Amino acid sequence: MAPAPTRGTFRFDKYMAVMQVLRESGYALTEHAPPPMPRRWLEAVHCPTYVEEVFNASVPQKKERRIGFPVTPHISQRVQHTNGGTWLAAQLAKTHGYAANSAAGSHHALHDTGAGYCVFNDLAVAANRLIAEGDADRVLIVDLDVHQGDGTASLTAARDDIFTLSLHAEKNFPVRKARSNLDVPLADGVDDDGYLEALEKHLPGVIDTFAPDLVLYQAGVDVHGDDRLGRLALTDSGLERRDELVIGEIRKRGLPVASALGGGYGADPLEVAGRHARSMLACARTNARYADRSASGKTYAIG
């Protein structure tokens, strides 16, 4: 397999590091390798011309600059599988309560271009496919990345069967925000208590009012105070409390939830990977308190 791009600022090595940390955690894992997302399902959300550019690794430089790295044949194959991973995680969540994609969460990708380290928008693509194939009637996307999910919001804006909730740093990327169904902009430096207060104020009501069949969770860890691209101030404990709150509110209502990795940035990929891995494990442990004994305690890491 060809190596990841060496140009650009995105650290691709964090993904392997996440799996390393998970495997060394001692937690019971079941790993699944996802199939690629079928081209027709990508084209149901993204412009077919752009999908063709990605599949052929012929994305114009202007779009590559907006993405943040070159779209090589390796990246083309990768994003097809990471998009398939979010859909597969949703399928597994329907059986086990919770499952995780150990990649993706590409919430900045737009109709005819990628952006912000995102090529295809796996959240919008998976939600569309779940509804189109009758796996769900209504999908809630809970986006707790530090950056607003502008791509997801714009791609689902005309839908009444997909609801987007975004808590994000108000002054962070993107400069021009899209309009989610519910946006909760946060001031710089918001700490654990302030963040959790905002989340608890909005999430339960959204779930009860929208009444989804399934939830997709953008579990970015770039809200951490030490994140290179974040502007908030959550601690390790705050991240754990966040994930426990999200999964608890969803699972106590009997709803399945699938998470995607989302953002997390820093010079040390193992440090960032540790935050991602602990987030996934916190979600799995919370799910175990609500799951049937036959599925208790397992997190599904989609490679």
C-alpha cells in the first residue's frame, strides 16, 4: 500500500496510534474491516464530478489546498473505506447499542469539494444511506468537535429526517459557519463545567423532540485544552464526562449510537491517540451499563 501523503500538515499517523492504544488497553475489542462505501451512495450526497476526481486521484490543486493534503490513490482508497466504516458502525450499533469508527468524522466536506482535512462527509453519507435503505427513519447527528460541522449542516439542510446539533468554539474554523438545526457556539476557554452545562441543557431536549431512530456522534477530542487547533479548555476528566453524558442520554432511551473519531491535533500522535482511545472506551463502558449481557462491554473499532 502506498504511504500517506508527506505534503500538508495533517498527521495521518494518529490513526494507527489509536488502534495501538486500544489494543494495549486490555479492553475487550472486536475489530471489523469495513467495505468501501459504494460509489452510488457517495454520489447521492456529493457531486458526481467531485466523486470522480477523488476516485481517479485527480482532484484539482485548488480543492486539495482546501482539503489540506493531496488526494493520492492511497487517500482515495482510504476515504472510501472510512466512509464505509461509519455506515458499518451504525449497523453494528443497531445490534450492540454502541460501535465506533476509529477514523472519519469528516464533517467539513461539502457537496463539490473537501475542506478542513475532510474529503467525503461520512456523517452525511451514512445518514442518507441509513434512511434510504430503511435502516432508520430519522437520524440525529451530534457534533461535539471543536469546529462547527459546516459541511454536514449544509449537506443535510433541506432534510427534515436528519437533525444536526453542533457545540463548537465560536471563534474557531470555519470562519463562515453554516446553519445547523441547532448551533451552540461557545466562547474561548470554556472549561469542563461550562461545556457540560451547555451540553446537558440542549442534548436531552433535542433527542426527545426530534425522536431519532439512531444517533451518529462526532466525538472529536479537539475540545481538549492542550489541542493544537482547539480554543476550549476541557481536561481528560471533562472529555470522559462528556462522552458518558452523550452515550448515557442516548442509550437510556434505547437508541443505538455510532461514533466517528473526529478532530484531535498535536505534535505527539500517541498523546492525541490516547485521547481518542479513551473517548471510545468511555463510550463503550457507558454503553455496557445499558446493553444486554450478551453484548456488554465491547467496543467495535472499525479500522
